[in-house]
Amino acid sequence: MKSVLRYKAKLTPVFKLVLSGQSPAIFALGHLLQHLCYFSGAAMQPQNERVPIKYNDLLNEFTTYCYTRDLPRAMNVLNSLQTHKIWVDAVTYSELIKCCLASGAVEQGKRVHQHVFSSGYEPKTFLVNTLINMYVKFNMLDEAKALFDRMPERNVVSWTTMIAAYSSAKMNNKALEFLIFMLRDGVTPNMFTYSSILRACDDLSNLRQLHCSIVKVGLDDGDEALALFIRMKRAGFSADQSTLTSVLRACTSLALLEVGRQVHVHILKFQRDLILNNALLDMYCKCGSFEDADKIFTQMVEKDVISWSTMIIGYAQNGFSRKALELFNDMKVSGIRPNYITVLGVLFACSHAGLVEDGQYYFHSMKKLFGVDPGREHYGCMVDLLGRSGKLDEAVKLIHEMECEPDAVTWRTLLGACRVHRNMDLAEYAAKQIIKLDPSDAGTYILLSHIYAHTQKWEDVVDLRTSMKKRGVKKEPGCSWKVNKHIHAFIMGDNSHPQIEEINKELNQIIWRLKEVGYVPDTNFVLQDIEGEQMEDSLLYHSEKIAVAFGVMSLSREKTIRIRKNLRICGDCHLFANLLAQIERRSIVIRDPIRKYWFHALSAHLAFALAAMSFEVGNHLPETPLKKFDACPGQELCATALNGPDSDLGAILEIVNLEAKLVISVKEGIDDSTSS
């Protein structure tokens, strides 16, 4: 009972702070709860010793001074506590340490350290971690390391604090070494550990190993990261740069632009470092907000190869290949040496712009110009470039000339090109190579099924499906997310969404309006042996169409509808979104695993004339009813005018002139592996 009375007396100053308004209520209440949590196990002095009643005032004063950040008086009372061999709880000491940090009081911080370890007192792990963090903030890594080595028990916070310290000090090898020791000690890293260690990763092999480790422990879940961040903020804890970097990566993975902007507001409170700026760039690029990305990039005082590469890849993946190549030239002028990833972005830009000669030049000269040896990813981009332009024989030859063994991804790229150009023999050859390397790869069966379906070989489609069942291979269902401030997931045939009836009704109305202006579902993307209206109906409820319909009914017209797709978008859904953007005067952004597609409203007559052309030419399909071309001169204009954030009137007029010369019908799709 006496211990309860003593603790009640100790908490009195905290209650007074709440009632007086001298401290923010949430802040004080948070610490009040922390004290109550510690009550069950907190010792205010060595066990079996009683605190005389006359010392209650001393304890009350110390607690008050710590929470009101009165450092001189708190230190005076600390001396008295030391004399009488009295110790308070870890949370109160942590408040005193925060006070020392805020005042830059190194000597006083050391004095607190001496006190909590005096006379054989053993502080809790929480308090030792706070002291280690104090030394790190004071740039006293030797003292932090010495205290860390002294700990009888280290938890994930202990290890993460040291790893973050070495990473921030550019002691990369030391940070990686501590991660290894941490794993050997049986402590599982958390999202903050990996966020810190990623800063120390300057080698691609280390980066790949870390990524595998992150996936293995399940820390690539953006939802959980954001939920943890929200809980942390509500508990009154401030976020540091490593934490904010992790949260930005979560926003990036989920394409949550609005949430990312809110995190950006928190970042403004910090002196942004290069890594945090790069994380912001990556988030805005992958969420499609190039105005924000360009603004940050322009304002950055310091830019490294990651900054430039992020922007180059961002432009390339969003259909701005020319802009990506212009930025690459600016990068070379700035004196920054391109790396493995930079060259990959350049080849990606060449591939999606149909720039065969430029792509071949950079590929064959990358070793000489930039000292970068071609890797599997570079070969994959070249196979994609040659495949898109119809040079399938050259693509196969390049695969056989690879210095490294081609993987399933490389062969899958060739298979996708064979599907576009309907080269059945080569497609079957590529598919067999993939199945040898990855027998459980459902995408291979689906792509081959596309090819058989397009040539009306329904028996072969059935045989493939049967083979999949025998081998236990299951196709990943197409899933689309409507992402703005909240995430709504949609799967074809799934009626679990609480508003699914209203969504289906809205989708039917949209399709009816589109058909009134001439929309006809492209049944080339149907993989079942069905006829007539059944073929059209199977296309109408693809997951991305459902997600777009939900966006139309839930967002005002001026808001951009943002959709995330786990598999490649099919050509019919591409045409659907493009036409809908025109008749609804809306902006729609759909992001699949490969790239992002922009759909913006144009004038009605231009929209209808160019909708098919945007898809056909923008994906460099080589066959038209009139002529064969390797790289249509209007393809980049189409991407800019129809799928980019800025509509260029001059570019549009050039496309109209081009459209008068070429008769193009939407008969082919992009090299996707899904139809749902």
C-alpha cells in the first residue's frame, strides 16, 4: 500500500501539468500512461529499501523539473537522489536525457549515465537504449559502442540504434557487420533496421540480399508500415529521417500519393538529407506526380547518381522517353557517372520509344563509356527493344550470345514479343525454356494461352489449362486497387466489396455511354472458347474496369482516379480508360508492374481518332493493314499527347496528320500475361 502511495505522490506533478495547461495535454497524458505502465515493474530505489516520506517532495520536484525541461534544477535534485541512493523510473530518466539533448548538454548527459549505473543499480534495457541514442545524437560513437557492449540483453532497438548511427556516419562496413551480428544474436530486424541499413548499401549484391531478407521476414508490407507509423505518431513519438524514409517507401509501394504528401509535410520540419530527398523523388515519380518530383529535383543542392537515375527511370516508365534521354545527357554534363541502374533506365526508355539504334549504341558502349558490364536486366531490355520492333531473330541471337545464363524473365520477354507478332513456333520454344527454368510459372502458361486463343486454337488452350492443373500451377488472379487516400481492392468475380452492386450498376452505365460513341470491346483479349455477347461480357468486368467505375462514382470530376494493377493491363481496358477519360473529362492513371498509363481528356474528335492509335503505336506494334514499320515517327508524340500529363497541341496535330496516312485498327495487345 505504501508503494502505491509513493507512486501516487510521484505522479502528482504530472497530473498538475495536465490540469495547469503548462504542457500539451496529449503529451503529458501520454507520459502519465507510460508511468502507469511502468508501475508494475519500476523500482525507484534498490529492492527491499523503503523511501522515507520526507523524500516524496524530492521525487515530486525531480519529476516536475524533468517534464518541464528545467535542466539546472533537475540536475541539482539528481545530485540529492544520488546522495540518498534513490532511483526513479526509466521514463522519467528518459525525459531528463531528452532535456540534455535539447540543450546540447553533454556533461549533464554523462552525469545521468553515471547516476543510473551507480551503486550496482541495473537500469532497464529501455533506459540503456535511450542513453545509447543520446551518445549517438552527440556524435560520440565510441561511448555509444562501449555502453552497447556492456548491455547484458540487447533488443531490436539497441541494434537498430547502432546500425543507424554507423550508417549515418558513412561507416557502411561497420553497419553491415552489426546487422550480421544482430542476426547471429537471434534478434529479428524490423522496418526501421532495414531502412537504416539500406543507407549503407553501396553494392548491388548486398542490396539484393537485403531485399530477399526483407521479403522473407514480411517487412515489405506497406499497409503494416503505415499503420505502425500512425500508432507511433498517436503515442507522441517523433519520427526521424530513417522512419520517414521507410514511410515514404510504403507510400510508394501502395501508390498512395495523398498520404505521401502528408508525410512530406512532416519532412519539412527536418533538414532534409540526400537519402530523404531521393525517397521523396522516388515516391512522386512512382505515384505519377512529376510536377512535385521535378520541383524537388530542381531544388536539391546535392544530387547523386541515385537522384538522376530515379528521375530518368521515372520519366521512362511513364512514357516520357525523350525527356528521360534528355535528362541522361544533362547528367553526363553534370559530371555524375552513370551506374548499372542508370543505364538500365536509358535502355528502358529506348525500348518503350522504339529507338532501336540508340538502344543498341548505349548497350554496346556501356562498358567503354561508363565502365558498366551488361547484366541480365540490360540484356532483357534489349530483347524487349528488339522484340517490340519485330526483330525476333535478332532477339533470339542476342539471348544465345549472353555472357550470363538467360533467366526465365529474359525468355518471358521474348515470349511476350512472340505473342504480339504471333510467331507461334518461336513462342513455343521460348515457353519451353521458361518451364525448364521455372516449372511453376503461371505467366508462361497464360501468355502461351493468349497466343493459342488469338489463333483460335481452343483445344491447345484447354490442354494448357489441364497441364496447369496437373502440375498444381495456379494463375494469380488479376487484382486492381483504387488508391487515393484509401485503398479499395477489386478482383473479377469477387462480390465482397460493400458497394459492389452500386459499382456494377455504375460500370454498366459507363459501358452503355461508351458504346453510344462507338466503343466495341476487343474480343481478341478473351481466352475462352465462347461466342458473341459472352465474349464481350467476359471483358466488361475486368478488375481495372471495376476499380475505374468505383473511382468515377466516389471522386469528384477534378480529382485524378489512380489505379494500381498487379498484372499487365490488357488492350481493351486501355482503350476503355482512354475513351472514358474523354467523355467524362477526367484524368485516370493506371499503374501496372511495368509502367504507368496516363489518360487525359482531349477534344472529342481528337480523342476518338487517336484512342486506338495511342495504344497501337505507343506499344510499337509493327503490323498495320497498309505498311510495316520498325518505329513509327508518331509513337513518341502519341505517348506525350495521350498518355502523358501534358497535352501538346502541336504534337496532337502532327498525330492527326500521321493518322491520315496510316489506317490502324486495334487488333493487337501489349505483351501482358493477364486478361482479368
